[in-house]
Amino acid sequence: MRPVCLVLGAGAGIGGNVGKRFARGGYHAVLCRRSDQEGLDQLVHEIEDDGGSATGSLMNAIEEGAIENTVAEIEAEIGPIEVVAYNLGAQIGDRALANTSLKQFEVGWRLATFGLFRVAHAVCPQMEERGKGVFLVTSATAAVRGNKGQHSHAAAMGGRRMLCQTLNAEFAPKGIHIAHILIDGAVDAPDTLGKMLGPERFRQLREARGQEHDGLLLPEKIADTYWHIANQHRSAWTHELDLRAYSDTAWWNHA
Amino acid sequence: MRPVCLVLGAGAGIGGNVGKRFARGGYHAVLCRRSDQEGLDQLVHEIEDDGGSATGSLMNAIEEGAIENTVAEIEAEIGPIEVVAYNLGAQIGDRALANTSLKQFEVGWRLATFGLFRVAHAVCPQMEERGKGVFLVTSATAAVRGNKGQHSHAAAMGGRRMLCQTLNAEFAPKGIHIAHILIDGAVDAPDTLGKMLGPERFRQLREARGQEHDGLLLPEKIADTYWHIANQHRSAWTHELDLRAYSDTAWWNHA
Amino acid sequence: MRPVCLVLGAGAGIGGNVGKRFARGGYHAVLCRRSDQEGLDQLVHEIEDDGGSATGSLMNAIEEGAIENTVAEIEAEIGPIEVVAYNLGAQIGDRALANTSLKQFEVGWRLATFGLFRVAHAVCPQMEERGKGVFLVTSATAAVRGNKGQHSHAAAMGGRRMLCQTLNAEFAPKGIHIAHILIDGAVDAPDTLGKMLGPERFRQLREARGQEHDGLLLPEKIADTYWHIANQHRSAWTHELDLRAYSDTAWWNHA
Amino acid sequence: MRPVCLVLGAGAGIGGNVGKRFARGGYHAVLCRRSDQEGLDQLVHEIEDDGGSATGSLMNAIEEGAIENTVAEIEAEIGPIEVVAYNLGAQIGDRALANTSLKQFEVGWRLATFGLFRVAHAVCPQMEERGKGVFLVTSATAAVRGNKGQHSHAAAMGGRRMLCQTLNAEFAPKGIHIAHILIDGAVDAPDTLGKMLGPERFRQLREARGQEHDGLLLPEKIADTYWHIANQHRSAWTHELDLRAYSDTAWWNHA
């Protein structure tokens, strides 16, 4: 029985590519995303065509019990969850405080902070019993500094980062590796950046900075580092790292 | 009409002392706390006996509309809120993940993160119109690093810190001063530390480290710095600072 | 005998104003700077005209023994040094690596890092014996993030910040208060910013952002916070804080 | 002609293992250390026995011109330096300020900060011309927080970290990857930890925490991550990461 890599937030960007990478490495990838059954099926087929093993399901992580039931079903029917790639977030763009509703702020937290707590709550007991597990938490610049118009996103991501540290403090000595991976820049991902910008602006950005310029983070290259982190020897684990395109400006520098 | 200093979380520790300090400085202090009408009345009387002006009310900040209504009533009936001292939190002690319920995690966020968002949402429009305002946000070490057993507290406080930065980025140029004040140590406060430890252990700690040793943070001394921050000239505002007893070890150092 | 506030780097900006503020508070200010005897004399006269007590001397802090001799002379002839305002630095502007000589890099370190170590080395034993002392260390954004062209400045300031933390860890429990004060923005100071920009550009900047706009940090307002920090009760000391103009962008945010 | 991986500080711990790892990956390793010709020769032989290519020389990095001449000779006679593993430091143990001489403080800086500046100064022009290069900078917890007794080490490492950021800001867009690798814990290295503790205490520590417990960082496992970092695709580079044993406490947590 293959160990399972559970990807929460498995679109065509980081999540999907992490699923592919771990499937190629011998894991069964379980791909969850909120919508787009077609995109999900295609991802599963691509993995299978590549000789890997994967299943997927649509899941609204905000719903009560959704994450918990998914974990229970996988553990009961598919295999032991060894890796969780937590890739959910709610970047709602640049919004002034007055334009950020209480509801939006709460949804941001439910996706970016509470969901991670819930999946950890659901799966850590089993991982602890097995003495092994990995959480690969996709994070954002907003986890380390709050910028204008990012009230919801930054508060949620800042909570997420501190949660990663508390999980690490409790579970690393039990063999569970938690990694907080700060993606500091735009990812070449049609499902997220593409939707945020719209097709025309996304195409222009790719031409100007992406593709042969490598000025956008390529999700398949990000996935290579996720794979490395998950395979670090336990005597030398990384808890926090950043990733950005070589040509981009680090968040702590001004352009 | 005196300007109002609204204290959310006005116990006998930081909150109450900040109320006293601002009342002494000419503000009308509005003191809100969840319970203990007697303690609240006593605080109001102490301020009045000292020649100051104060009112108080019990308020459960988690309830829908509670913060918003309080802000509206003050603005309509008492005076312009110039200073908000946000002093709410939900330190539930050291709890393993398995012993931290989803409910507790959510309550931690509602008090420490969402409540600040709500009060900012409610009062910033008026402050912006008046071109002036101050948020003094009491924060904790958990806002900058997550320790074992602090899942709820650290996630909530980490979110709070990032929220302070987003508020600062949007509102500082509009004359609203947001300060994130990291209290890095035990405060000599009967309502919080005293309740957490119980009367006997609190008495022992005070004898060993507090009182003439000044090894616990004295809330009336903390309040002096809150007052200074609120009165900084706008050409030289502090956004983040830490406070700890001289004899204590900084959070980034090991004892 | 008045306690002494020793200002290293006492130009017309932060250093001079800190000297004035502490003289007004009852200290004898000893003002040291590398050059401009006339400017130094004027500063001393302004303090004396204001009813304060001050002396000054030109001193090249890089010279072997210069700092040490100054400390010894003050302690022997003037009075106990209670406060050191360390205000030296070597911001040489934006220089590519190829244009930063080994000599410049070393001078940056000698002024910004080594000088602080030397003055601490010279004066801490006496402060420790008296059980009291304060170091107010003017720092810069470069202490917390390295930007392009800042090789010398950032390396020196980053070292300075870590040195402040080691000094705090050793000496705070002995009653010596070390504060690292991050000045995050342009200071309205003719001796430093004025010289860097030249008179015409400095005049334009002041008109555009400074003066009634308060968009440059006013050194006399900065000095008020230095005074507050030096007077915090030992149960609630600040080790790190930032200062910036309300209208300016924090270093962690992009404009 | 094989590309060169230059290791400065090539003892039996991180440096030597990084040399081995890169030699195994097709680089010619140039190993430099201050003393122990025998140990150096053995390292070279081990690499050659493993089918790799290496040379070594004793070098005192503090001496004027030593780093610069080494770089020039390698570039002229061996091959293009593609990777620099900067592994020099001067951890002199826990020393109170009074016991840290000015000389020691300066040596700490010369090894940990200035040496990195010098090697970057010497080799970046060639790397820039070739549009490629990697700096793998071994760093320490002292780079991010100053602890008691670490005056020299922390000031030097804090400067080093800021220098890494300025180098990254200038050279990443030119294809030169700078990585600051924070080793947060004790490394199972006879040349450094072994010498600091002495043979008996080192043996005891290895038995208690190292070996099958994996509670000390194993340098050959650290080297795997150095290798990964050096091979990241330029669209997704890591600038900062930490490494610690799974069972160890992170620096920001208290034991």
C-alpha cells in the first residue's frame, strides 16, 4: 500500500504539481479542491498517464466536518497519510478596511488558519502513532508582514505561521516534520494568478516576466523543493524557507 | 467634551491601569470587560476619586454586534473615541493539540484577532474623518513565535500582529496611530495572572520575583509607556515595541 | 554632581537633540563628534542658554583609544555616565559591491559595530558597579534588512543590532537598560541628510515632505522618545522599537 | 573542465561534507582550512577514492590577500568557481563582555563577516560575467538573536546575514544565488563541536543525543540540502532556511 500525500488546494499551480511530484515519487496523491471537477479529473489522469497513482474529490474545506471526514476516509480506505500539502488560502486582492466585510475576514481565517488546525487535529494522532508525517504548508509574504489592503489575508496567514511553529514545537520530536514555505512572488498558475488577473493580463505578465525569463515562480520547480523538504533526514529538518524567482525583489527590499 | 479612551479588556491589570492613566491625562475612560460588575465599579470609582472621568459596562466582545454597538453608543452619547486600548485575549494555558478543541481555537481567534478587526472596522471611519486616532494593542510573545501548547493563543496573536501592520499601512497616513505593544513576560495582575495561577502561587510569585524586585511587569508602569506612545508627535511614531522586566529573559534568549 | 549623558555622534540631528533633551532633564551632556568645532560650540551654547549643562569635544571614534579615553576622562573629571546615546554610523549611500572598497566596509564596521562594543566595554563595569545605566542606540532600517547597495551599512548595522541583544542579555539583569531604536525613515537633519543630499535637494525635500507636513522625522521629537525610554521603570523596559513619520511607508511594506 | 566548488572552512563537519557532496555531483572541490594538513589530505583522498576530484590548501582567511589570491589562482589554474560554500566562523564560546577582548571581537568579524565580503568582492565579477554562481553561507542562530556571552559571535553573524541580503539584492537578478543557511543546533562534527567540548564530553553527547537518536545535525545530511539549494531552478530560489534536528528545540522556543 502506497503512503498517501493529501493535497488540500489542488489546482493547476502549486497543489497540483506537488501532487504530481509525490505521485512520481511513489505516493498515492489525494487531490482535493473546492470546484472544477473537470480540472480535477484531468490532474488525476495526468498523474496516471505518468505511471502514478491518484484520486481526487471536490471538497469545501470550510464546511463543518469536510476536512475531518476526508482524513478519516483516506485513512480507512486508501492508506496512511504521510504527507499533507496544505495549499488553501483566500487571497481576495487589495481591499481597504471599509471594503472588507466581517464575513470575508472570517472566511479568510477559516481557509488559511482554521483549516490547517483542523487537518492537523484530524491527522496528527495517527501520524504520531506511526512516528512519522510531514506537513508542507504553502505560505505567503503576508505571513510575515501586513501590507495595505491585506487585512484578511495577512491576519489569516500570520496566524497560520504561528500555528506552524506551535505544531512544530509539539510534533517535531514525535517525528512529524512541519515546514512553512513562504512563496514570495507571483506563481505561474492559471487557476489562481490567472483568475485574479484575467486571461489577457495573465498572458501579458507571462510574456513579460514568465516563460523563458523565469520571472514567475514555476509550480513544478516549487514542487521539487517540497519534495526535498519532505525527504530531509530527521537530523537536519527545515522548518522555514522562502522561495522566489531570481529576478524578483525580496519582500524586505523595495524595488 | 473630553475625548474618549475606550478600553476593551479593562481588568485590574494593563487595561484598568491604562484607563486610569488616560483619565488622569484628561480623557474620559470607557471601561469594558466581560464580567465582574463589582470590579468594574471599583475601577470607575478609583478614577473618579482621582479626579478623572470614567464609565464602564460589562460586554461580551464575542457577541455579534457587541463591539459595534458600544462604539456607536460612545460616539453618539459620550464623545469622540480618540484612543482604543485593545486588551482582549484568550490565553488558555499550555494545551496539547489533542486537548485544544475546535471551539477553543475559534474563541481564541474571535477575541484576539477578530475583535480587533471589528473595533477597527467600527471606529476607523470616524477617526479618519477627524484625522486622528490611536490604537494601543496589547500583544504577547505568542504574536512573534509559537511555542508548544500555544496553538490557539499563538495563531490568534500572530494574526493580530499582521492585522496591526495592515491597519498601520492603510491608516497611519490618515493620522491614525496603531501600536503593537509586545508584553514579553508575566504582568503583576490579579485578574489574569492571579486567576491563572490561583491565589497561593500568585502570592509566592509576587514575593519571589515581583514587588520590590520588580521582576513582574507592573501594569501602572506599562500604562506610562502606553501614554507616551499615544502622545508621540506624528513625525516620529512607534509601531512596534516590546516591554519586559529588567531581570527577565527576552523571548529570543534561553534562560 | 549631575549624571552624565554621553552623546557619541552629536550633530544637529538626533544626537544634538538628545543632548538637549537630557540636559533639560538635569543631565550634564557630553557631546562628541568628529568635526565642526563651531557646530559643536553652538550646540553647547544653546544648551547653556536653555539653562542646561554641557561640554563637547571633537573625537574620531575610529582612533585607537579615543572612545576609551573619553569615557575615562568623563568618569574621572565630570561625573558618572548614566546614559550613552550611541549615534555613530557610516551610511555611505547606495554603492554596488564593486564600488565598495574593503577599507570602506571596514570603516563602516568600526563606526557602527565596533565603536558600540568599545564604549560598552569601557563603561559597563562602572555602570554595573552603580547598578544603573542606559544605552540608547540609534539604529537604522539596514539593521533588519539588507537592501541593494548597502553592503557596508547593512552588515555593520546588523552586527550592531545583535550586539545590542547580547548586551541586553548580559546587562539588563544588572540594571543596565539597552535600547535599540530603529529610525525607519529620513530625519530632518542638516548635518547628515542635508549633507548627503546637498542644500538644494534638502530644501526641496523639506518643502515637499517635511515642515508642516511632518513627513520627515523631527529630531527633537525623536529625542522625546529617547527620554521616555531612558526613564521607563525597570519593571517594564523596552529593548526594541521603531520610529517613523506617520505618512511614511514602513520598511516591510512597499510603496 | 569541471566547475569548481570552493569550500572555505573545510573541516570534518559541514565544510568537508559539502565538498564531498559537490565532488560526487561532478564539481572539482577546492578545500581550504586554516590548519591540519593531514586532515585536509585525508579529505582529498576520500573524495578521490569516491571517484571525485578535489584539491586542498591550508589558508588563513584573515591574512591580507589570502582569500583574493586563492580565488585568482583557482580561476586561472583550476576552473570557474561556480559554488562558494562559506563555512568560516569564530565561535569562541560563552564569554562575558569583560572577558571578550577588542582583538577577539575584531577577529570574529574578520572571519564571519569581512571574509564573506572579501570572497564576494573577489569572485562576483567573474560569476556575473558568466551569469551564474552560488553562495552557500553556513550561518548560526547567533545571526538572528544575540544571546548572553555571544558578543563577538552574534555581532559577526548578524552582520553576515545582512550582508547576504545585500548580496542577494544586487546579484540574484544577475543569476547569482545567495543562500543563508541557519544551522540551529549542534553539529556532529569532531573538528568544531568535538574540539569545543573535548573528546570525553563529545563522546557522551554523541551517545546521549547523536548517532541512532539523530539528535545532532549530521553534516552529510546537511550537505544534501546544500546540494538541493545549489540546484534549485532559478524561478524558485531559496534565500533563507533553517536546519535543526527533529528532536531539538527551535531557537525561538524555550526548552
